[in-house]
Amino acid sequence: MADQDEVPEATVENILSQETLKWVFVGGKGGVGKTTCSSVISILLAEVRSSVLIISTDPAHNLSDAFNQKLAKMPTLVNGFTNLYAMEVDPVVEQEGTSSEEMDSLFSELAGAIPGIDEAMSFAEMLKLVQTMDYSVIVFDTAPTGHTLRLLQFPAALEKGIAKVLSLKNKFGGLINQVTRMFGMEDDSGDDAFLVRLEGMKEVIEQVNNQFKDPDMTTFVCVCIPEFLSLYETERLVQELTKFEIDTHNIIINQVIFDDEDVESKLLKARMKMQQKYLDQFYMLYDDFNITKLPLLPEEVTTVEALKAFSRHFLSPYQSLSSNDEVERLQRRISALKQQLREAETALDRLK
């Protein structure tokens, strides 16, 4: 087995230097650190781009916690920045300005029969909003894999769905208008408003769908941890992205335990050995990917300051501590011991 230090290291520098990128998706299995990684990537992009927007599409939003700032469903300037904005989107369609009677109309029911149309239309509305704001690059902090794959299917599925609804309107519109007049229902403004809205979305969706499939404009960053389930989920994700024709050439492996001098625990040493097995498999499976390894930290990465400090590991490979780094080694050990002490005190309080 190859030692970790012998494996060629990569960073996210290729994403930062790709000036044509418009959309950056960050996704993977739940609990692997997607929000932290997407937040750091957006901070790094803000250093080289004129304006950056990071959007959380995960129903269980963590972006507010990462930046330690209350965010809403409209872009909010992140504290400490002049060109980084963040927003949290709930994937539930909102029918603002449309009455319940109108939405009960024939064409609304027809559109509602298309699986996932509500969620897709919500996504389309959000994309339409984002497109008009003209950000240099948009970063998506996505939900766990299954939801993300459905999200990426929306543009193509919605494009087909809208075309289907509009073709039915053209085919049967005259007949339906005659029937509604027979029953004294002259006002079809509900249908017209709905169809105008659909047609307005169609152009945006076609444009976004083409952009998602353009490797110069879109890339997907897979985040994982060195464990079997995460390796399996990453492989599934990469295969699905290939099927959707979405470019992916970056993998971030988070929570890696490095062989520093302060690793004395038998449990940690056992986990390091287990992790090494899966790290070797990652490098074997994705030898043409940019693989970035991030260290497991004794504390959570929250607040802009902590994210900025953590960002150095995205730009240069992690260096294990040597005997020359005695002060830093001792500081890390003290931090780890303090964390263990807090956990022990909490456990003791529960027992009492």
C-alpha cells in the first residue's frame, strides 16, 4: 500500500483559475462537510472574482451556522465581504400572486401531473432570479446525493414538461375554450397567466440546461470522507454526473487523520489504518481527478475567521507536523485535550 505522503497531492486551484466558470456545485453524502467546503470555496472565489453568490439548496440549512449569520431566501451580503453573497432556498414552490381558483384550472392540474414539477418550478424561479442578478460565479451547497441528483435533472425534465404542456395548449386550446364557454366560464386568465409564466421560464431553463452541460461553465466538486459508504456514494455520484453530461474533476476528501507526532491513541491509529485503505482506493479509482485531502480538526469550522483559516488546506497540501513545529504541535494537543475534557464533563453531568 502506498504511504499517504507518496501520493500526488492536488488543490482547488484549478477551479479558482478557471475564469469561465459560472456554476460550481458542491455535493456528496450527508455529514461529510459539504457546507464547510462550499463556504471555503466561495470565500476563495471572492478573492479572484468580482461577485460571488453561494446558495444552499439543502432543506436542513447549515450555511447560516457556517457564516454565523442569519441568511434568508434572498441574497444577503456576508459579513466582512463586499462581493460575497449568500442565500438559503427552500425547494418548495410558492404561488405568489396566483389565487387558489386559478391554480385549480385545467392547465395547472395538467402541469401538476408531471412528477416533481413543483420542486422543479421553484428551482427554475430561483435560477431566473439569479440570472437577472448577474453574479460572476454561483456556488451551490447542495443537499445529500439523492436530492442533488434530482436537482440536476430539473432543467432537462422541466424543459420537456413545459414543452409538453405548451404543445397540449396549442393542440386542444380551441376545444377547451369552447367547452369552458358552454359552461359559462369565459374567464381563462388563470390558464393564460400560468402559461405565460411557463413560457417565460422556458428560455431561462434552456439556457441553464446548456450551461450545466458545458464544462467551461459548470463543474461539480464531490466531497467525501475516507470510509466505505462515502466511497460508494462518490462512485455513484460520479457515474450519474457523467450520465447527465455534467463535468466533475475535483474530489475533496475531508476528515483525514494524518500521522502527526501527537497521534498516540490506539483508536486513532486504527482509524488511520482503515482510512489509508480507502484513500488508496480513491487514488486508484480517480487517478485523473484533482484530489484534495483535508485534515480532521479537533473543533468545528464556524465563523468567517475559522473558514478563512481552514482555507489554506484547499490551496496547499497538508503538511504533517515535524519536530521543528513543537509549539504548534503542543497547541494542537492542548486543543484536543480540552475538547476531550469538555466531552468528559458533559458525560459526567449526564450520569449525575
